[in-house]
Amino acid sequence: MKEIAIRPVRREDISGVIELCKLHAAYEQAEYDQTKKEEKLSNFLFSETPALYCLIVEIDHKIVGYSTYMKQFSTWDANHYIYMDCLFLTEECRGYGIGEKLIDRIKKEAVLLGCNLIQWQTPAFNKRAMKFYNRIGAKSKSKERYFLETNQPVSPVTTPVIPV
């Protein structure tokens, strides 16, 4: 394995991240629509107060992996935590300890954001990922994740206040 760099995403990386998202979706047997992804991701990643953070993995200046995460709040814990939305490495880069290095970097980023817990999920069929997560000491909690569309357009710039 050649020189590995893990660093925050830059604007010029977005098209590479989108390509990895497409591969990630295929790996997880999910649909992926690239429509306006560059614009949308850039808005969330590079705003004054980012809603999303992204680290990329480069080998010889080629993007071969990424992880995205955000700061969220747990009512039960009355504390913030990091929710890792994605962690993906191309097939040829798996099994070399890069995923663990990426997790270690996210742990450092979590501390910088004032969080001492990271949460994420993976499909039940992704046994290789589960084996990795168990090996690094992560604990699994079984829950089903549900999706409910509002069927209403939303603006990423404003947060509406709903009167009670």
C-alpha cells in the first residue's frame, strides 16, 4: 500500500466524493440519484456553520474512500454525539487497516466537536463491516430504521418554526 492521507474534503474533491457515493449505494444495494448532488453537498459542507463534515482518504492523490458525519443530540443522554452517516472504501483498499485509521480520525474530530460518542448503522447483510466494527470495539444495538417522506419541498437555507 502506498502513502495514505486522511484529510477534510475540499471543494475540488466533491465530484470524487459523489462517485464514491454512487459506488457506496451500489454496494449497499440502494438507489442513488446524482441530480444536483454537487451543489447540495457543497452547500452543506462548506457553509459558515456546516451541517455535514467529510473526511476523504487519498492514496497517491487519488480519492479512494470517504466518511461523512454530523453533530447530533441525544435526549436520553442529554448530550451531543457524532452520527457517522457514511464510511466507504473502494474494494481494493479494504483489509489494509485504512478503515480503522479513518475511525480513529473521526474519534479525534468528535472530541474537537465536544462529543464522546459516535453512532452509525450498517445493513444487516454487510457482515464484513460488522466484523470490522466488532473488532474495533463498537457495540451494536438492534433497531429498525424507518423513512417517512413529508411530500413537501423544503429549503436547506431556512428552518421553519411550527407554531404549537
